[in-house]
Amino acid sequence: MGFGSYDESEQETGSQTDEDDDSEAVSVHEHDHEGEVSFESEASTDDLVGRLSEMRDEDEE
């Protein structure tokens, strides 16, 4: 068989075994956690808002 071609009989038997076998499935919730993030900064809110405005202006240029 050439590149990009396939045998339809292989497609039929291959897909049935893949769908039925969950032994190697990955759980998307395996590493879920609920937590809290906090940080302290010596910058004032005005300083942070000013810096954000500067960053936005740089992106527009």
C-alpha cells in the first residue's frame, strides 16, 4: 500500500478494540485541586494599574 492509503478491513477491526479498551485512558480530573493563591506586593494599586496601561500601550504600537 502507498502512503496515505489504508485497508478498510483493518479500520473496522482496529476501531472496535480501541473504543472498548479504557485501560490506558487518561483521567482529566486526576490532578484537580482546589486551592488559594495569594501574594504580597509593595506596589500600590495605582502603580499596578499604571503599569498595565503602559503594557497595553506597548501592545498597540
